Amino acid sequence: MGRESVEPKGVSQAVLGRLPVYLSYLKSQPLHFDASISATTIASALNMGEVQVRKDLAAVSGGGKPKVGYAASELINDLEDFLGYRNSEDAVVVGAGKLGLALLGYNGFIEYGFNIVAAFDANESIVSKSSDEKPIFHISKFDDLCRRMRIRIGIITVPAAAAQSVCDMMINSGILAIMNFAPTHLRVPENIALNNQNIAADLAILRKRLTEKISGEK
């Protein structure tokens, strides 16, 4: 039986999803290196519950002090260490269409500990081209490159009909964590971390919330 994701160190998927938000906020602030910041301040800035923020931060950092808060620099370090951002992992994309190329060309992932090194596709017409100096290889080279470079993260941006076979190929090539953008359910072994990015579902939720907002203003 497959599983949706692996939750590290006993932290829930919901908490894990909020930690990068806190980190991004902290790193955006013009704080002095020894400045302190409280969970209350963070919660207010992000429009989140104070109790929730306090519990989330306590799960990854022991530096909080009553009535003082956290040393901002130490909290940033704790969040980066917990999320593994200091240890960059190479990743590959399978599917060099518009979405795949957009991911390949985006350099912002480096800040979060990911380095997308290459894309793969079965379309001969786009193979050997590059995006921001990152190569696009034929899919036949996938296994060899992943094993030689010890790639452990794969990103799927192929059509739904091809997603499961690509997923299986990734697993057989030693990949342990998969981000799936294809709109389909994938079956993976228990030891594989799988994260499904359903853009259509997210847009549907956003539209529903918009409708509720508009209705509430009438």
C-alpha cells in the first residue's frame, strides 16, 4: 500500500508545511543579529493563531524564553537545521514541458536546500537544449545519471497517463522522495516520500473561498 508522505521527527505534515512560512517571514525582516522576536509577533504578522505558532516553534527550537521570545538568528538557524536547508540535495525533473522548464529555470529553490540539476524528456526535439545552463537529457539516460550523482529527489511533470511509469522508474533508480505535479494518484512503497501538488484542487479551494468572501460582503 502506498503512502502520501513521510513525516520527519514526529512533526505532522501540517506543522511541516508551516515551518517554511515562519522561516521566510523571519528572513524577510531587517532584524539585528541579536534581536529577539516573540511567537505573538510572528502570529500577528502572519495572521495565524498564537498558540499554534508557539507550539510549532517549540517543536523545532528550545531557544524560546518567557516574555522575551526567541533570538531571531538562533530561531532561523534552528528552522533551517530542522528543515535540512543547510544540506543541499540535488533533484531532477522528468517532463520538460512548460511546467518542467519553469521549475528547471527557477533558482529560488537553492534557498530551501534543493538544487534541480537537470530535466529529462522523451521528446527528441527538446533534448540537448538547456534552461539557464541546466541540461535536458533523453529519458534513456535517467537511470545512469541518477545513480552516478546519487539523486534522491525526483519531480514529475508529465501527463497523468505517464506518471505512474515515471514514478516506478524513479524508484528503481534509487530516488527516495517524489514531488508529483501530475493530476493522478500514484502508488509507492512505504519507504518512499510522496508529495502530490494538485494545482487544480488548490485553485478550486481558492475559488470557493473567494465566493464565500464575496457572499459575506453582501
